[in-house]
Amino acid sequence: MTDLRTVLGEAVGAAFAAEGVDPALARVTPSDRPDLADFQSNGALAAAKALKANPRELAGRVAERLQGDARLSSVEVAGPGFINLKVADATLAARAAEVANDVDHSGAALVADPRKVVIDFAGPNVAKPMHVGHLRSSIIGESLKRLYRFRGDTVWGDAHFGDWGFQMGLLIVAVGDEGTAAAFLAEGEGPFPTASPVTLEDLERLYPAAAAEAKSDPAFRDRARRATAELQGGRPGYRALWAHFVAVSRTALEREFGALGVTFDLWNGESDADPLLPEMIAHLERDGLLVEDDGARVVHVAKPGEMRKRKLADGSMIEAPSPPPLLVISSEGSAMYGTTDLATILDRRKTIDPDLILYVVDERQAEHFEQVFRAAYLAGYAAEGSLDHLGFGTMNGPDGKPFKTRAGGVLKLHDLITMATDKARERLHEAKLGDDLPGAEFEDTARKVAVAALKFADLSNSRTTSYVFDLDRFMSFEGKTGPYLLYQAVRIKSLMRKAAEQGLTPGTIVIGEPAERDLVMTLDAFSQAVAEAYDKRMPHVVAEHAFRLAQGFSKFYAACPVLIAPDAATKTSRLALSKAALDQLETALSLLGIDTPERM
């Protein structure tokens, strides 16, 4: 299914080619003056310059070739050589019918060559509750997963679970000191208790205390390091205790992710990459990539002569290879964070062999991923350009700094969702929305409004920018907000129910009024919006379209009465347009990870 901009671009390109001009110059875009035209092409200006011709005369010849195109009601040349295109009503009606009948994609085109894509996002950790710092990665990653799958790719969303390393040793020692896991600390093969000796609350209490003690007590730190080494060496009791840590944490994390509508196809942790480390290190040694460096072992990833200024701890600046080498084995013999990331790429190549891996991680990790990606390319674990770090800005408080609680602490994600749901209930009651709903349905609606507010506030911003958290503004039913979009969707659903009560069903679409034309033009633009969001890996483009569509329907509804239209044909035509708008709005919102309620 092809949108009008693409179809007309091909027609204008053919007209340019007939005039001996490169058809690539015939780019068609939405008109800067929608009161004069629907689309425009400014290519005659650049083409005329290359041909040393008069741009208006060239535009006139191109326009003449387009005059007989039945899809256009007018083709006019304006200014120094702009070609203005107005689409015929019948063409708009046909395109609207295509969108309305496209149940699965609402008029959006699929990719020509589907790929296998892994999206690495969220990055939760064992024993650590989710907090607002996880929000952006979770929301953006989920939207990209849905977007890539929507366009036809085979997609795996991977939580990349932080379940390995020194933090596990800290927990083993801390639990042992509390005396609640004696059976797991015994030597031997077991069997070990199947019931977990700890709850999530225990882990959340023990981990920060153990981390603090490790900083102040060298003996405790050494015990934790030994426990980490024994765990990674395969000690049965420690492995069994670690499995309980993972299971308890994952159950809680899935509940919190579920509240946000975020799901994963894979929960592969850092532990899954651990078995590949010996093979990977041997390969890096064999290829001469792993070299000694001041007692450690590194992979040099900077190209010869590639230098950048770097600031030292004392504030002085030096010229150094950049990016710095990837530290693979520390001087103490430990595998590092980048080591497991590199092994994870190798693991994904062996198990999935993806065409593309996207990492939705804070922009502040950019240098780390540049090191890992370059090492992966050097080692042959990934094709050049198949790894992409999609950095993002921060969610800030009114002071412009990363959002904190009033007490200065990090807000747990569960508490944020609870706070948003409380505010949603309050706003619904203030607006007298949902007062007649049964209790359970009202609570479901409040939850959907809360999630829509949080997600749209995030996704309506460009991924790379930071934004200020303002729950009062996010929760408004007016303006560019998630609740406003839900209200518009519910409004159309109400219209459809009333029509059904009158025995009306959507009929053949006929276009005549300006507001009908505008709505169809917006519906048609969805395909381009989805393609742009996909190509740029920027979900905010879909969010922008959803908002424009909601506004476009509101204007259409005000100018073109549906249930009180003058005749049955007009009623059913406008009802079909309303249904197409609802379907596309819900599709766009679904790509953002937002569900719509039935009523308010």
C-alpha cells in the first residue's frame, strides 16, 4: 500500500525524466501553503541551475506533462518555479478507503527487506528496584520494538539482565551473615532448598548495606570478591542461592514492567555470556587483538593516529588515543563490563545472527559502546554498521537536573506509577469523566490515563533531548498530552456506539468538504511518519502524527456533522472516516505502547 506522497513523487519524477532531468530532484513534499495545494515539488529550481535553464519555464513544462493525471485536480506553477499539486477528491476518497480497509497497518507500508533485529533495552539488575532512571530506556525501547515489528522485521526485545559480577558476591556474603542461607553456604553438590531464603524486600535492604560495607571494610570486600569468584567458578550452593536472587528479582521486575506495558522476548543476563568468555578471549589472543597494557589486557580500538583531547583526574588535558582501549581483563584477572557486552554480541551472533542490534541506553554511555562496537567489528563478531547505540537524554526535575524525590533520593518506578495513577483519578473526577463507570472499569481507565501521560510525555520529545518532569502538565486533558489523545479516541468510540444504536454502519467514503480533505491528508501521512520514525529510530515522529490526527479529527467533527448529516450517504461516509481515524489513532498509540480505554 503506497501513500500519496510516494505515488505523486513517482509521477513527478517521470515528468522530470521526460524533460531530461534527474528524477531524484523531483522530491514531493507536503505543501508549505495547504490553502493553495496539497503537495509541492521545488526540484525545478535545482534542476534548472544544473541545466542553466529558466526554472519557471522548466517547471511549466513538467506541469504540462502532469495535466492529464486523473489523480490531480490541478497542477500550477508558482513563484520562481514551485510546482503545486492539488489531489482530486476521488483520489482522496480512494486513499481513505485503502486506509480504512487496512485492518493491520492503517495505511502504513511495510519494509521491502525485513531484517532480524535485537533491541537491548531497560537493563534491570538483580536486587535493585526499578527507578525513574530506567523509565526512558524502557519506554523508548518498547516503542522501537513495536515499531520495527509493525513494519515487518523479526524482533527480539532483550532486557539484558544485570545478574552477574561483584554485586552477586556482596549479596551471598550479606545473606550468609544474616544466617538465613546456611544450607546454601555448605560445601558439596546439594540438594539445596527449593524455597527462596530471601524476599525482594530482603534484597533491596541487603544490597545497599553490603555495598556500603564493602567500601568501608576491606575484609568484607575481600570475602565478597572470593564469593564472586566461587560463584563464577561454579560452586553449587552459591549457584543455587544466586538462582533464587534472580528468580525473586525477575518476578518483581516483570510486574513493574507489566504495569508500564513493557515486555521482553529475552531475559538474557550477563551470566549467559559468561560461558563464552574463554572461547572469546582465546579468539582475541589468536587474532592478536588482546594485548598487555600495564598489567591488564585490552583491545586497542582507536585507528592509527586517531587522537582526542582527554581530561585527567587532576583537570589537566592530554592528547590520547580515542576511544580508549577496551579493557577486557583487569590487572586482577577479572572480566569487565565491556567484556560481557562483547561476549553478548558473540552470543547473539551464534544464537540469532541478527542483521541489526540496537542498544537503548543513556547517552552518557556513548564512549563505552563505541569501544565495544569497534572491538566487535575488529573481532568479526558483527558486520560493520550493524550495531547502534541509541542514546537518550534525561528526565529532569524543575532544576534541570536528573529527577529526584523531594528528599533528594531516586524515585522508584513503582512509586512513580502509583503517583501518576493517583493524579489520573483526581483529574478524571475534576473533568467529570468516568464517574458513571463501574469501580473496576474506572480503575482500569485511570491506570491507562496514567501510563499514557507518562509515555506520551517522554515519546513526544526527540529521543536525544532531555525534558522536565511535570505531572500536572502531563496529566491535562487539553493540549499535547497522552490523556488528550485518549479522550479523542474515546470520543470517537462513543460516536461509533451511538451510530450503531441508530442502525448506521460505515459506508462508501466520498470527499467534498475541506475538513474531510484535511483529515484524509492526515490519514495518508501516517505511512511516511512510520517510515521516518523507523529510519531515524525516533518514536517521537509517530507521537507527532498521533497528535496531528487527533487535532484533525476534532476539526473534522466540528465542521462535518456525522449523525445529523443531511443524508444517509453522507452519514455513512463520515462514519467511515471517523472509524478510519479511530483505527489509525489506536494503531499509532499502540506503537507508543499506549492502550486506549473504551469509555471515560
